[in-house]
Amino acid sequence: MSAKGDSTEKLKGVQISSLDEDDEVEEVVEEEEEEEEGDDSEEEEEPVTLGFLEKTKNCWSLLRQVFPSKAGGVPAWLDPVNLPSGRSCVCDICEEPLQFLLQVYAPITEKESTFHRTLFVFMCPSMSCLHRDQHEQWKRSPEKPSRSVKVFRCQLPCSNPFYSSEPPRNDGTDKPSGSGVSLCNWCGTWKGDKVCSGCKRTKYCSHKHQVLHWHSGHKIDCQQLSLSVDSSSSKNGTTSAEIIKVVSNALWPEYEMINDDENEYDAEMSDDNIPTHSLVSRNKMDSTMNSLLDIFEGNSDKKCWASFQQRIAKAPEQVLRYCRNASAKPLWPLSSGQPSKADIPNCSYCGGPSDFEFQILPQLLYYFGVKNDADSLDWATIVVYTCKSSCEASMAYKEEFPWVQLYPTSAT
């Protein structure tokens, strides 16, 4: 098997699509150690799609009309009009606007209503909020947990107001059929429903972002903007969501996500065949594993971590693992802190069960340039559970359930 970098070209235009669904719902996780061992062998039989990041070579490849999977930057909203709003957009703990983490284009071809389907993940960049989130997620109905990580599912039929029924050409000529709402000039993420009272042109999702923009230069630009003639709308159909100039420099770097099958990496890795562009060397991985093993309590965590590292080492640059199958299970780094079936809530819209769909690995933080400080953002894994039937409901963006697992060094 050649290194991932050699197969980049054949991955162009590939989206993560659904796998076959079974009728019965399997338990998500078993808490007993004996059953966890069985889970590991079971999960290895399921086909897993891996997500890798690379800088985009074309400015158009991350626009919403080509249905990208991406990380960092701003979201390419699938429905560009009916965006999440109100409390959905903020961290429930510190009440700051959430930051875009990544999105996965994952259509389900068996259903007309899911011809287009994208999952969006947002989180608060505060590690203290993530600590709190880890404890809040254990709350069960009727208690409502306060979350710093939120996931939204959006889906559209083939015939919809925003896109052509023809597949994108992926050559830079694709245009959306409909326009999108104005976005926040500071973050470029959430709906800009608050307008600057001075220039009457600059829009914001929150008072916090308006204040940040004011102190970052808008105080000077405001008068000039208020006197300038309003520029005409784009003539090529590009919407405000694509042409907005984002001011904030706090956004995470933007990457395109490409995908490959995990079974392509099943050959045993050795020092001789680790790709030269790999993020970490085998010695570095061994050192990291040993240092974490030293702080784990009990053999179950050590065994789970060793199994996790062995699996990840086949493709150490992976940032995402995807497997939408009723019998699929996450690859847990730790045995402690795993949810039971009862800890995963049913879909809040149709009442049906929620199944594992994908998980996000901490390798993502390397690409985002997050420092390795004690108070920096970090996680062991973030596991996303979604409605088994991918129900339609009435809301354009339906909230799904993420489970956060932290390392012992970051858990409190």
C-alpha cells in the first residue's frame, strides 16, 4: 500500500457515504471489561472510513455548492438560510459563540430526504468548558446537560431551492441556485442578525463579536463605510456566505478533508514503511504511549490505550473515523469514561434510537496549531451519535449527541 499522499488524486470528489443499516439496534458500549474485549474484535470487522486533512489546492473546493468535508475556517452551510440560532450557537457553559470545528458530508442514498446530508461540529475553545462538558454529558432526561460541544445534522432532497439536481462538476464553475443569509462579519460562522448602528452595513451574530470588531479596527472603518456607496451584489451567484471577509484571527486554520478506507492501511507498520510525511515517528509514538500508560490506573485503561494506539498507528495522520452501521462501535482510547447504551439519548425529534456515526481524534489539534500547554484544548476522542433513521423533522439543523472522553491528565 502506498502512502496516503500518493493516493490523493484518486480521492478527489469522494464524500463519506453511508454504510448499510441493520434493523436491530446494537448496544453502543458495554462497561464490563470482558465485553469491551469483545467489542474491540467486533469493531475491527466493520469497514471504517478515515478522514485526513490537507490544504486545498483550489479556492472553490470548499464552497457549499461542491458539498465539501472540511475542518477549520468557517462552515460551508448546506442550508444557507435556516441556520441554527439563539442558544444553539453558544457554549452553554460560558455563553460565548461556538467555534466551527469540522463538517462531514455523509449522504444516505437509500432515502430521498437525505440525498444531501452534512454533519457540522462546533465547540468552545476553552478547555475549562470542555472539563465541565465531560461531566454534564452524563445527565439524563429530564435534566438538560450544558454542552460546550454541539453537533448539527442538515439534510436536503435532490430537488431543493439551493442546489442543482445535477452533480457538481468540481471544476470551479459550479454555482449555488439560491442565496444565503448574511453572516457575522467577525466570525463568518453564525447568522449576522445584529447590525452596526453606525455604518448600518456590518453585521454580527452577537454583541461579543461586535465589541471585538469595534476594538480591532471597525471603530475607524465605521464612518468610512457609512459614507460609501453600498456595493452591488455579486453577479455570479456567489452568496454572502462565500464572499464575506472574516475579521477574526482566532478561527482554526482551514483544511479540506479527504477520505480513505482503513483496510488500505492494514499492513503492519514498521519504521521502514512509515510515510516520511507522517506527523510523528514510531519512537515518538512509543514514547507518548509509555508516558500515558504510566499515569493510567488499572490494567483496563492500559490495555484499551495500547489497543487504540496500535490501531491508530496504521495511519497516524487520521483525524476522523467514520462508520455508519448499526453494529459499529467507536475506537475508545480509554476504558473509563465510556457511555453505556442508557447514557446515549434517543433522538429528540423522532424519539428513535441514536447510533454511533463518527469520532474525532486529537490529531486534529496538531493541524490547528494548538499548543501543548496544561490549559490548552485537548481530548482523547469526541464521539458523535446521530439519529438512526436520520429523521426529517421540521428544523433545518437538528442537534445530535456528542460524547467527550478526556485523558486522565486533562480530566477533573
